[in-house]
Amino acid sequence: MTENQLDQLRGQLDQVNLQLLHLLSERAQIVEEIGKIKEQQGVPKFDPVREQEMLNKLVANNPGPFNDATILQLFKDIFKASLSLQEEEHKKHLLVSRKNSPEDTVVQVKNTFIGGGSSVMVAGPCSVESYEQTREVAAAMKKAGVPVLRGGAFKPRTSPYDFQGLGVEGLKILKQVGDEFGLATISEIVTPADIETAAQYIDIIQIGARNMQNFELLKAAGDLRMPIVLKRGLAATLEEFLHAAEYIVSRGNNQVILIERGIRTYEKWTRNTLDISAVPILKQESHLPVLVDVTHSTGRKDILAPCARAALAAGADGIMVEVHPNPAVALSDAQQQLNIPQFFDFLDNVKGSGLFNG
Ligand code: PEP
Ligand code: MN
């Protein structure tokens, strides 16, 4: 073979590459069109039956010299790339996606801004147990400069024999104490029937981990025009988490705050496993504020501060932590709540890191 022939064949190969590129791009455009139709029809992008049909047709028409396995491998890669293209397109259509709206969502509650670069601390008891107990924590929060008080009134407990919360009475206590100290309040609501009532008493409605995919509750939260904090489900993927948030935002309520609260793994030395990687991924994928609940994710008082620092370093917009005047006698989560002096130490530690920008 002469140098001349080699150059000629290489020239032909370059031409074929360009033709292949052109055909691949043409194929990708058709794939995008199909993706749009599927999006409108709400049908899944991946259709294994159709994919198998296409592969069968290709093998049946394979002229060689590539063997069938190689042809299958090559086309499967093309199909995979096409599916990713459709999925990227789908993400752009999600209202919670940063692709759809690049600016950070900032949720205002009273005089506090959540998201958009400043850090927020949300603290308070696991459960509202009495006016006195809640007031004592609120007074400490006020002193510490913590703007948002949490406290559960409807408690989703593993056992039906455990304390279930004070219900609406608990919400009224939060309102009274919040008004007295000028604190914003957060409490979990577990059923759509209570959502309108709750809106009269508290500033932020929490949808807890166990209800992350309670779609009727998400829809009811989406019909409100007030901030909602949505906690990640115990075994939810980040995609499922964002789709749950999409339920709320798609009904016109864009004041949604996401909370990573740990997921179930085989690890026994923490209550859950704090998924730190969720923070930068959620911040990248979505414009919604992201908080980290260090209490429920770890279930251990001794590692709250390093976990809070890690969360902030990873880009979290704030921290949620449980505080009780006397954790030993708390009616829920007695093991994991900080007492008030411990909370002040925790706050000093977190602020001392220079990562808390609040
Ligand atoms: C809570 O914050 O009170 C709570 C029950 O948390 P989670 O839903 O994350 O378990
Ligand atoms: Mn708790």
C-alpha cells in the first residue's frame, strides 16, 4: 500500500465520520421531537419493547463485517445517549429545576430570608409539649438570635402508643410563643384536612420524611401561598425528592425549602445516614433553598456540630436542630435533643467555623 492510498482511505474515513456525525445529529433531533410528544402525553421516555424491536431489525439487516454483538453494543450506546438527551430535556421542564430558573429562590418568612446566600438556623423542640416548655426554648432562641422556631404538634410516630403530639393545641402554643418573641414558626402537618387550620397559626408548614410522597398532602401544600419545608423521604432518591417538590411548585406555590434529613442505610451507629452529597447535588439541580437537619439525620448529639459544619461547607442554606429545656424527659426524641446550654455551644461551634453566614 502506498502512502498515497493510505491518505486516500483516510480521506474517505473522514468523510464517513462526518456523514455518521450528520446522521447521529439528525437522529438526535428526531429523538428530541419524540421526547416532546412523550412529555405531553406523560408517557415514560424509556420504552424497552420499542428498543428491542429496533435492535432486532438492525441485527436482521447487519451486512457485516461487524458481528451482531458489536452492532448491538454500538446501537445500545446510541440509544442510551438519546435517552439522556430526552431526560435533560425533561429536567428543563421541571419548575424546581435550575435549568428552568437559574436564580436562587429566596423564601421570606417574617424578617428572615432563606436561600440566596445567607445561612439560617432553625431550632426548637421535637414536640410542642406545653406552653412553658415551648416558651423556654423560644426565649433561648431569641437570645441566641435564631429567627425560626420549630416544634411538632402532629407527630408521625413509629408506634401508635407513643406521644402523638398536641395537635391544634400545639399549633396555638407556637403562635402565641412566636408572636411573643417575634419568631417565625415551623410545624409538621400530616393530613390535607389540617392544612388550612395550620396556615392560621404557623408561618411554615413542614411535610415530614414519612409523607414526602403523600401526594394529596403535597397538592394541598401547593394550593397554599405560604412557605413549605419538605423533608427528604427515608428512602427517597434525589430525583423522587425533587419530583415531590414539583408537586407543590406546579400548583403555584414556589416557596419551597428542601431538607436533607438522612436516609436509611445499613449503618447502625447513626439513626440515619446524612447524605452530604445531596446538598451540592440539590443546589446544582434546583434553585430551591436546601437545609440540613442534623438531629434526625444523625440521632447523635456528639456529632451535630461537625455535621452542621460539613453541611454548610457543602453549600447548605441552613441547619435544623432539635432543642429541649430538659431532653431527658422529652415526650419524643429524648436521646437526640440538645439542652439549652448545649445548643449555645453548638451555635458557637458552627458560627466559629466561619461557614455560617447569617
Ligand atoms: C421532625 O422534624 O419532627 C421529624 C419528624 O422529622 P422527619 O420527618 O425528618 O423524620
Ligand atoms: Mn424529632
